[in-house]
Amino acid sequence: MTGTSGRSSLIGRNLLAGAEPDVAGDAGHQGHPPRAGFFTDTSVCIGCKACEVACKEWNAIPEDGLDFTGMSFDNTQGLGASTWRHVAFIEQNKPLGRTEVAVDHGDVDVLALASQGSGTPVEQAAITPTSPAPAPSQDGQTGLRWLMASDVCKHCTHAACLDVCPTGALFRTEFGTVVVQDDICNGCGYCVPACPYGVVDVRPEDGGAHKCTLCYDRLGAGQEPACAKACPTDSIQFGPLDELRERAAARVEELHRLGVEDARLYGHDPEDGVGGDGAFFLLLDEPEVYGLPPDPVVTTRDLPSMWRHAGAAALTLLGGVAAVFAAQAGVSGRRTGRRR
């Protein structure tokens, strides 16, 4: 697609909402690579926080979250300017997924096993401690279900943070991701309330807005993001977004076939309120359980309509003022004629 045809294809389109199959091309990147993203399969997340550590180490993110929160093993509570990956721990009073709670694994070297990779058959690997069992055991024990999920910036197709940035500090990369340029950000904070997921935040120490970059520097060098590289269970998967969506759909079908009926995808649909996310998830419960909005909508979606209504109101006001002046002029003219 040439530059001229690219510009003409944008005419008359609402780039703030709706389907947008080529976000990088619409941002001006010609001959760009396929859109990249994350697929996070929470059914195999073990809560090790390797992704959090790798993210902080690679991106030199300041320390935070060393306080005891009382929320299970969650010591960061949520995403922020200094927490670009957040592992949530959700404890539920639900049956464990076909696991034997009395089995002792104290003599197992889990790190050694992780380094060897998994030799478990596929049909068994899909059964994890996060998969709910159909009923309590015979002794009446139901146990505790532990949902774990690594949250991250969604790199939305329609990124409101990018739309409202007055300095151009936020930009769309050739990989379709959204990145903040620290040296251009003025710390205005407009992007913070614009994000429908509450991801972007301003760091008090430097006054700038910060969030996940999907390791833009690593992508440029042909490497995968640090969090995906460090994940020992492939809960965080990186690759071309279209391929990840196909893989995720197959995974959900597999879990449903195995009886995990609550498995569902979140953020994968290009027709949703943000045009689909560049980082989407497989969840085992409602989005609200994980602290995610059930139906996110890009906050700038209605800006064109708002401007049209504002313009119509302004024209109506000007028309009213003009009519008043015209009426006053007519009255003044009739008075002058009577005096003569």
C-alpha cells in the first residue's frame, strides 16, 4: 500500500473505535511486521513471579511492593508505573481440580524438573490445580482453589492513552504495540484516566507516565519480551497476534472438552469496546474476579459524536445571536423611519 492510498483509506473513518485490522499501517508504518502480542493462559500459571522479576530487571524498573498486603501472596496489588507485570493470587472456596491434597512432594526438586521441560501427556497436562473438580471428595474435603494470573498492559487496538497524549509521548510501534517515550512525556497525566483498564500511572519520583512497552527494544533485536522468556510454564506466550488467537481458541476448546466449562477468553475479540487487545487472556472465572472490567470501552470512542454535537450547539447559538441582532436592527430601523 502506497503512502497516498494509505492516507486516502483513512478518510471518513472513525479511528477511535470500531474494527481496525492494521493498526501499525494506520499509524504510518509501511511494510511492517505482523502485529505482535501476548496470550496469557492463566490455567497453567503457577504464580512464581518470574515474569515480574524479569520485567523489572530488563527494564530497570524501580523497586516497589515490598509491603505485606494481606492479599495472599500478592505484594504489588496491581499494575502501576513501577509494576508493569502483576501476578494476581485469587483464593476461592471451590474444589481443587482433581488433585490429591494428601500427596507429599517434599522430596521433589521442582527447579530441576522445570529445567528439563514437561514430559506429561497433553491430555493430562490440561488438568491443573486451577481446574475445578465436579464435586467434593468422599471425605467431604473441597480444598481451596487458587487462581493465578499475570496481568499486563493490553496494548489496545484503540488506545485512549495514545489518543489523549498532548505531546506525542505515546506512539504506536511497527509491531502494533503502544510505547511511552520517557524523554517526551511531560507528566500531565491525561493518559491515566483515559485507560479503561487502569494500567498507566505516573511515577512520583520522576513525574513521568510509565507502562509496559512489550520490550520494544528486544522486539527490534528479534527477541521475545523478557516476561515471556522467563515464564517456566508458557503461561505467557508471545508471537503474531493472529496465531495467538487461533492457539487460544484451540486451548479453550480443549479445556471445555476436559470439563473445565468456566474457561473463556478475554480481550481477544476485535469487535469489543477497544477493538481487541494486543495482550489477551484465558480466564477460569469472570473477569471481575481477576480485577478486570467486564466490558471495557475505549474512553475516546464518543469524541467524534461529542464534537459534532458541540459544533451543532455552537452553530445554533451563533444562529440565535445573529437572529437577535437582526431583530434589533429591524426595530431600530422602524423607529428611525417614524422619527422622520
